[in-house]
Amino acid sequence: MVNELFLLAADETLVAASRPVAPYVVVLWGAAVLIVGLLLFNYLTRAGTIARATIKEAVRQPVFLLLLGTSALIILANTYVPFFSMGDDTKMFMDCGLATILICSLLLSVWTASISVADEIEGKTAMTLLSKPITRRQFIVGKYLGIVQGSLLLILISGAIFFVFTYYKFGYDYRESGKGSLELFNWTAVSWAPFEIPMPLENRLNASLQILPGLALIFMEMTLMTGVSVAISTRLPMLVNIVSCFAIFVIGHLTPVLVRSALKDQVFVKFVAQLLATILPSLDNFNMSAAVATGKVIPADYIGLSAVYCVAYALAAMLLAFILFEDRDLA
């Protein structure tokens, strides 16, 4: 049922979207509101103290720099590697870049959840924290939002690198395809400055702005999977958590295919497919590879619907984490 709603909303809003700048404005305003809200939470609540410590833990670990460097190197390499896509190299570059940032952010969030939650519980560090005026629910919420913010930092840095290289890649492919050359900037004279200032070219800038909705959906998918990982980490060790999250990630992207499978006429297959689609997150709703490949703009309505689904499932995952951690023996 959820998949049908997303498909219906996508079809209607893709046709109805007449001003392509609207999604980018919504993403930027949403990011600003989110960052302000997270900062207020970090410095005005007890759980925010745990969140700040978790952010530092996520950023200081070597895997953060490793994933950040890996994503930057892949984006740099894809800028000059030909995709042999018959003039659509920029779209392929955007698709590969978004997939790279998604995988790196998910790896960071699952790894940090395993270390910050599971290892602290097994190592009795959580018992020391809970001996202070901090409840178990505040501990879980602080850990969850700290992991989300650490992964958000990775997405912001990688996304900024990706934005710049997308701006450059558009002109590079334009020249390589024999259409001529494009300047990096348009030097424009303004009345309030005694010299010309560089202004971005509209076609280059539009190509770069297309990745912003995709980055927003990547953040939503990472937020959702982080909630699932934190819930699993309250009871299971690191290896089981990583394997479980990988399985959920794969099945979550395959649930639409399973539901629409040719074998759905069989009662058992239909039941299992609908059960998985109901219980597990429908992660394919956050996959915008098809929209990027066809050059369609991801509308603001779809982003809003995805955000509602992300928040609802993340809250459900947090409730499950509260239940699993409430009677966990820490001694």
C-alpha cells in the first residue's frame, strides 16, 4: 500500500511540477531548519550532551576519514572516466556520485551504532552513563541523534565536493562531446563593486542543483536505517548488527519488485512479499536513480511525502529500541 502511494505521488507530482527551482528551495530551507533544531537539541537537553559526545566519537574514528576520502576519490575519478553513455555522462556521474555518498553514509552510521551502542553496553560503559541523571530513553535518543548528525556531516562534506565537481563535469562533458567550451563563471559587472564578480553559469548551476533533492533523500534513508541499526544494537553485537542491516537494506530495495512479481498469484509468495513490504522499510522510495537518469526533477511534494515516511518509521524504530533496551541487564 505504501509503495502504491509513493508511485502515485511520484507520477502526479512529476507531471505537475512546473517550476524546477521549488524542490531546491524546499531542500535548503528544510536543511536550515533541521540544523537549527539539532543545535538546540544538542545544547538545551540532557540527551543532547550524549549526542555531542557521539558526534565527536563518530568524527574522530578513522572510518570517518576513510569513507570521506573514499567518496571524494570516487567522485574525482568519475569526473574524468568516460561512461560511454551516448552524451549522458553527466547523468551517469550524478547517479554514481549519489550512490557513493549513500553507501558511505550508511556504512558510517551502522558502524558507529555498533561501536557507540552495542560496544558500550557490552563494555559496561553505558552503566556509568546511566548512573547519572540520564534515563535509558535519553541515552538511546542521544546516541541516535548523535549518530545521525555524524553521518549528516559526512553527507554535507561529500555533497559539497560532489556539487562542485558536478558543476565542473557539465562543462567538461560539453567540451568532450564537441559542442564547444563553457566558461566556469560569467564575469559580471555590478553597481556596488568596482570590479567584475564571477557568477555561475545557469546551465552548469542547474545541473548541480539537481543533486540536492537526491542528497535530501539519501539523508532520509540514512536516518531511517540508523534507527533500525540502533534498535538492533541494543540487543545484538556488532557483526550481527552489520549483517542484519545489510539484509534489511537489500530486501528494503527489493520489496516493490517482490510485490509486483509475476509469482504473486501464488498465495505463499504473495503473503511473504506483502509481509516484508509491511514490516521492513520500503527503501526503494528513496532511490532516485531513475529520475536522475531521465533528467526529471524530483518534486517538492515527493520529498515531503518521503520525509513523513522517514520520520514515522524512525519513530517506530526508536519505540522498538526503547522496548528492547528498557529491561536490558547492564550489570
